[in-house]
Amino acid sequence: MTLIGRTRARAVETLTLDSPANRNALSAALVGELSDALTDCAKDTDVRAIVLTHTGTTFCAGADLRDPPDPDALVALLRQIVELPKPVVARVTGHVRAGGLGLLAACDITAASRESTFAFTEVHIGVAPAVISLPLLPRTDPRALARYYLTGERFTAPEAARIGLLTTQGEDVDETLAPVLDGLRRASPRALAETKALLTAKVLETFDRDAAGLTALSARLFSSADAREGMTAFLERRDAQWVV
């Protein structure tokens, strides 16, 4: 069973996260399939841009706690989105948690419907948003990240747009994205690739400098006693032992 749906309309390839059993969580299998689909899009001269979207009410619930991806594989996927020589546009009509926010930050343009919600829930299960910080820190308001990283609070689509996580948001995400996709279709493929390279240079510097350290941090935290307790509590639908 495929976990990534693929459709195309007027040179825009839509990749759909389609793993409803785990709310489109980042399993090793989903990360691998998404990477393969992006590789195909990069090679296909008939693809002008990519839309990344989802089935169900959740864009991505973060890492799959039962089958988490290798941290190196997640870093590679995020970098692949940033480096892809074609624009990647996120289309969100639901909730985004933890690692799913890293996918958003890696995309070039992000749009969500107004009912969407967002949260960095890592601290509640005993880990930190380590690897996903690679695209997030260069692109998102640092004071807002300090609050939402440390508290795990949910926040709204208008707030996500205010802090730079979203490019735009509205009642109808497809209406919101229509002029964006029209603009991409009118652009020269070579010009899009060169312009994207200008925009992502600073983000890639962060990957070059910090990827190894953050990958090691992620592996260390996920193997810790706090992570074992936090994940067990999450799966058992109870508070972790440190909750006061």
C-alpha cells in the first residue's frame, strides 16, 4: 500500500501524505516514499512545482513513535525539500504537530486553512525539536519559537502566519493558493531554480553547520529514560510522571 498519493494538473505535481492509520506520522516507510517521490519530481522536466498536502484532518502528527525514521533519514528528507530545484508548496487543511512542522518549514511556500492548528509537542514526551530546527530556526520568529518549543502549546493558523511558519492562511486554502500556483506556472523553470537557490542559501548553511550535532542530540534524547516514559504515557493516554 502506497503512503504517498500522486496527481498532476498543469505542471504542478501534488504529493499527498496518505497514512490515515497514524495520522500521517513520519514513519520510516513514509519518509522513504516521500523522498522517492520528490526525487522523481526533481528529474521530471514536466513538473514545474510540487504541492505537499494530506488526507484526513491531520497534515502530519510528527514522528511515528512505533516506527520512527532514522534521524539521518529525516535530515536528508528536509534537506531534499530545501535543495529541490523546484518550489515546494505546503497545503494544510488540518492539524500539524512536532516533526510535521519541520516539513512545513522546509517548504518554500506554506498555506493553511484557518481551522488548522499547530504545536511543538516534543517536550511533552521527553525529547526536543532537534532535527526539525534545521529549517525552522532560520525561517521563524525566535521569540515565538522559544515560547512554543518550551511549552508545547497549540497555536492557530493566523499565529503561525505571524511568526513566519506559514506564508499565508485563509478560509479556503485552495482559493488562497490559486494566485501562488498561477505565478509559479508563469515562471521560467530556470529562473525558479536560481531564485530558490538564493532564498535557501542561509537555510542550507544551517544544515551544513548543525545537522550532525542535532542528529546526535535527537538520537540521544529518543533513547533516554524521559523519552521512554513520555512515549509510553502518550501511547497509554496518561500524563507522564513529571507532570505536576
